[in-house]
Amino acid sequence: MISFAVFVFGLAIGSFLNAVIYRLERGESAFRGRSYCPRCKHTLAWHDLVPVVSFLFLQGKCRYCKEKISWQYPLVELATAVLFVLIFWNFGFRPIIRWGAPSNDGADFFTLLYFWFIAGSLIAIFVYDLKHFIIPDRIVFSAIGIAALWRVFEFLDFDILNLFGIWNLEFGISLLFIQAITTGVLASAFFFAIFWLSRGRAMGFGDVKLVLFMGLFLSWPNILVALFVAFFLGAVFGVFLVLARKKEWKSQVPFGPFLIAGTFIALFWGQSVAAWYLNLLLV
């Protein structure tokens, strides 16, 4: 029942993310004004906005102008719901109100909210970059700021039940903090070098900012897994598009979606992939 509730919550957040993606391009606020049809601009009623269900009931068409609704809307809602459930399953929930790093026995409520926020941000970036070949600064800078702030609280081992208590600056936690910051800076520096040497042809500057976030969020060695998966998927997809004559060798393909796919794979299975690879080398 809890997983089902999380799934429904994810559907609702996915619906909100669709509004963010659409309105961000037009410079509109996702928090103001009622939702409307992108084609006829008719204000939508509540029964037109039920995630996935409304799309299926209306057979993928606007109730008012009968124009087709993009499959982006139900897919984003479903992807958000599935990722929210996966995060809940992997990091769990303990009714302990405490800031801190994820642990093997589950995560507290604030950790869960942190991962959900990051997942929502990455989904919005994924779709926006796929559609417009741009990684929006508003979202990526928010993700960088939240990830950096989380690392600071992780470093201080901050307990909100003891607001005026003494922060526990343990050596192990300080190493994790330094490791995450260093990973983010070095990873983004590597991508900046590619961007600068290619004059933006091989890599966009938005990817540099996204990788800075990835380093802060994933740290070492998960960042290696994420980058390897991103480059591998990007290469396979690029070759497929060329062979299918959808693109040419010099055509541009947004790299952000591959980086985000690598981030999620590293988040859920990074340690397993890294261990498998090291064992493969040692055999």
C-alpha cells in the first residue's frame, strides 16, 4: 500500500514536471495560473488532468480542440512514478528525523525527499534537453545547490532534533565530503576541457554543469559508472541513428539524457557494477 501511494505521488509530481518543462521554454511560472491545452489554450478542468488516466480516457486527444496530446505527458508521469518507487525501495524509510548520509538500513524522510527532488530535476532536464538541445540553468543550478547543501549537512552530521547541539565532525564523514566535492570539480573540469578544445562542437557547456552536479551527487566511484554508461549508450545510440539514416556523423545529439541515464544506473546499481568490473580485471 505504501508503494502504491508513492507511485500515485510520483504520477502527480510527473504531471507537475510536464508543466515545468512546457512553461520553462515560454518563460512562464509553473506555480501560477491554471493548466491549459498547448494547442487551443483552453483552460483544463480537473478531470482533464488526472495523470495517465485522463490521457487514456481522452484517447490522447484534447477534449476541446481534438488535437493530439504528446506521448511525453503520460511517459513523464509514469517514469517519475516508477523512479520514485525504485528510490523508496532502494533507500527505504525510517521514521527518524535526521539529516545524514544514506545508510544500508534505509534512509530517513529528508533523505527520501532529497532523492525525489533530484530525480524530478533530472527527469525535467532529460526531456528538456531531448526536445531543445539545452540544459536549463534554473533546474541544473538548483540541483547543484541542493546537492552541495546536502553534502554540507552530511559533513556536519546535522541532527534537527538537536538544533543547538554540537555537530559531529567525524574524520570519515569529512573525507566523504572532500571526496564528493573533489569528484564534482574534477569531473566537470574534464568535460570543460572537451568543451573548450572542441569549441563547443563535441560537448555543450550545459553538460559541464550537469557533470558538476553528478560528481557532487554520486561521488566516487559511482561517477565513473555513470560516465561510462553515458558514453557507451551515447555511442551505441549515435551509431544506430547513423545506420538508420536518421542522423549523419556530424549531426548533433543531446548528451544530457545519456548522462542522466548513467546517473540513475549508478545510483541504483553503481556499487554492483563497479565491483563486477573490478572482479573482471582481477580474474
